[in-house]
Amino acid sequence: MDKEKINQLWDKYKDMIPYVIFGVLTTVVNIVAYWLFYRVFHVYMMVSNIIAWFASVLFAYLTNRKWVFHSEAETFEDYWKEILAFFAARLGTGILDWLIMFIFAEQMGLNDMVIKIVSNVVVIVLNYVASKFWIFKSKDSE
């Protein structure tokens, strides 16, 4: 593969590649926090899930704004709108995650760690779409 082809691929996927990397790390933060609070500290499953959600959203915001979508926020108002939009979108997918865990792990008794991983895959895809086209969309695309 020549250098030009590699550059074309990078230009095409320059947001997606770091998003996948930080998405995996965000998933690790989510799963480790959940496991730590539920399995080690014996915090109720759904409370552990909320703590894990908060830790992973905070990590995701900090990494996504800088290294994935290269935020163009310049003023306090821009930052505030961006943070609110980010947490609102993540709250929506957080509720979805909570519902998936509640229905499939809590109520149906399926393996909580398997359900947690599956839920994270769904959430990552939805979060990418929200971030790319709503939260961090560049001023050029407006």
C-alpha cells in the first residue's frame, strides 16, 4: 500500500480511528468501574452501573473533545453548550444502558458481564453518531 493510499484512508477515517481507540478505553473504564463497585465493593448492581456510567462519560468527554473531534469551542458559552449536549446525549444512551442491564441482567438473570459488554457496543455506536453530527460538528459543516 503506498503512502498516498494510506493518507486517503487516514483522511477518510481520521475521526473514527481515535474514536474507536478512546471508545475501547471508555468501555474499559465503564466495565472496570462497574466490576469494582458491584463485585468488589458489593454496591447494588444498578447503582454500580450508574457510577460506571458517570466515570466513563467524564473520561469520554475529556478525550473526545480534544483528540477525536477537535472541539472548536472558544467561549465559555460554547464550552457550556458542548458539555450540556455531550452529557444530554450520554444520558440518553446511559438510560438505554441502564434499561438493557435492568431487563436482561437484573430481571432475566442473564450473565451481567456479557450483557454489560453487549450494551456498551450499542452505546458506543449511538454515542459516535451523536458526537459526530450534533455535539462536536465543525463550524464548517453548519
